[in-house]
Amino acid sequence: MEEFTWNPDYVYEVLPRFKTHVNEFEDGSEERAQVWTEAKRSWNLEFKNRTETEKDAILDFFLARKGRLEAFTWTCKLDSTQYTVRFDNDELNAQAVGNKRYSISCKFVTCNE
């Protein structure tokens, strides 16, 4: 499994979430069932003022994974934990911000497999 090795700027968010099925009955009562046994985590990552070479390398990594199709490993610098993640969507946002300088943003989500 490939590893994502580029370090984002330390302005990213960690967004844990659960999935719960809620059945509502005609009498107004509810039944709740846990779908995921663990929280699925996601991170909004930003890479600011990066070189064209670094932007191209991140883009090539994204293209090789075919967007959110293929999982990869990534070590979160906040907790030094390696996670198995995917890109959260099939688009990578890269913007030119100066002479051959770029800002890239993306979202990773854990794979609960």
C-alpha cells in the first residue's frame, strides 16, 4: 500500500463522525442501531505556497489512486498515528497563488474495512 508523505500546514481539522441508523415508529418512539463500531475520522488538509514540483507530485499521487478509489497510508503529525485513508472525493483543489507557487487542499477519510 502506498504512503502519502507530504506534510500539510498545521491548520487542518480532525472531524470524527459516527453512523447511526434511527428507526422512528408510528407511536413516536425510536430505535437506534450503531452501524460503525469506531468513529470514522476525516482531515481537511492544506498545503500552502508549495512549489510546482511538490504540486505535481501530490497531483500524481492523487491520479495514481484514481481519486477516492484506492486507499493509502498517512501518518497524522498531530498524534503520530498511521491511518489507512482515502481521498474523500474525486477532485483535488490546486490553485496557482504566485509565480510557480501553489496551494493544494484535500480531505482524507479513514477506511473502516
